[in-house]
Amino acid sequence: MPRSHVETTAGPVAASDLGRTLVHEHLLTVSEVVRTEWPHLADRPAEEEAALTQVRNAQEHGVRTWVDPAVMNLGRDAGLAKRVGEQTGMNMVLATGAYVYETLPRYFRFRDGSALADAFVHDHEHGIQGTGVKPAFLKCAVDEHGITEDVEKVLRAVADAHRRTGLPVMSHCRLGGTALGPEGPIPPSDEERARALEQTLRQIEILVDEGGVPANAVQVAHVGDCDALDPIERVLETGVWIGMDRFGLDIFNPSARRNEVVAELASRGYADRMMLGQDSCATIDWYPQEVLQMLAPRWHATLIFEEEIPAMQQLGVTDEQLATMLEANPAAWLSA
């Protein structure tokens, strides 16, 4: 049953009032254990200023809603998001869930999946991190290690939490198959491409067919990393939404090809299943700044408006299709 309102840091907002939406952007992507053990390594005032700057820049392009999928292992900070929302007026939409590539923290690893689901439901019922802010969706991930035992536990816990809360789901995927090595991106082999598709379809199967989450309530993120149309159409055939949401991360798929894929999919009638974004991070501590600048020099929260949307329009993407991908689709997924 679709819901009329979507939770934000300021409380419920009518889905019809979300407006132009960036569906996958981060205020923080940080190493939680490092800042817990060595808090001097985190410059929190600078992080807040960076977050405010990116959000205000997005507002200059008409963005009214910022969807931040930070969860456990990404440095989720509901207090920061709430302050940013208060100071800017942006609808800040947060998540609950777990970002796990291979193994869970021992607390959850040696308990059954209900412990995870209970934690997610607690956020929904009581608010995140004592702030009172409630999540609007559930988040999980499958990446280079595939669906390990612990990753499957998270997927099934997310499905359990969905059945108990009705919240929609975002599931990170690695459909493109490109790996990041010490000297840069490593293109996937044909075998790796096939495995990436198999793992993406399997995570959908666990969530939808086995977990009871309606396909229309599932967004598979980072599908835009894939440079081939056939695998993407295989994913679309399942009925889920897809995120074309890593513009600026040319290390995984150059923007020129991302734009071509979006334009071709739109021409085939799929504009009503795609959402756009950058997966940008106002602050990320995973790499030294000079390395990050080398890997992704164009990566920020307004790249799609400044460079990519004009390129898509040159390829035939219409204003109506862009409005569908930036407004109607995010609202429909978040209220599914």
C-alpha cells in the first residue's frame, strides 16, 4: 500500500512535495571505528561546513530533497543531517540498514538475523541515534565478495524489517563488475560480468521472491556502473527501480557512456524506472585527499546538473523524462 508521506529529518513530508530529488548522495562516508578510537582524526566542523556547502549547491539547481543512504559502516550521523536540514531547508531523507561487503561486526555475526532486523526496526520506531529522526528506507549491499553468509544475513534482515515496517529498500549492487586496484580500475572479464549479473539478480530474488518485498519497493543502486544494456534490461525485467547514480565516478564507468546508456534506456521506455545521482560524499575519509582527487576529480553533488544532463539532452533525453527520473520516480519509490 503506497504511503502518502515520507520521513525526513524534519518529520513526515508529503511524497508529492519532495520535488527535485538527488536519490543517492552522502554527507559523510567515514570509517566509524577510526573516529571512535582517534577522534582527533575527524574535523567535525569542517565536515559540517562541507555538508552545508554541497547541499546549498544542490539547492541552486532546484533540488529540494537529498536522499542519504548512509547506514552502519558508512558513518551515518543523523544529528549532522538534522542540523543541515534545519540550516538549509532541504528535505533530508535518511536510511537504516547495514553496508556490509563481506563480514558483519562480531556483535551481529554471532547472533541470528533477527538481531539485525530488530535494530533496523528500532530506528523506525524510536528514531536514529537518539535524535528522533526516523528512516525513510532500508539499505543493504552486495559488492566484490558477492553474497557471503553475512551479506545474505543482512539481505534477509532487511526483508524482515520491511515486512515489519513497510519501508522501501535500496540495495547497492556491483553490476558493472569493475574493480579498483592499486593502480586504478580493473575492467571485468566476461566471466566477472556474468557473475556480477548473477549476484545482482540473486540479491533481488532474496529480497523480492523469498523476502516478500514488492519489486516496486526495491531500488537497486549503482546499476549505472554497467556499460552494457542487456544486463541492465535483465535487472529491469524484475520490476525494480534502478539507480543511475554514480556520475563523476569515471573509474567505474565514464560519464560519456553513462549518458549514452541512460539515453538509450529512456528511448526504450525505461525513463519511468531510472533515478539519477552521483553517490557523492561531502566528506570521505577512505582515501588521502590527493588520491581522491586523482581517482575522481569531477565528483560532486551538482555534476549531473552542470555537465551530464546537458549531455543527455543532446542525446535525445527530454525534459519530461528528466523530470520523471528526478522527481516522480524517487517519490514513487520512497512512498511505495
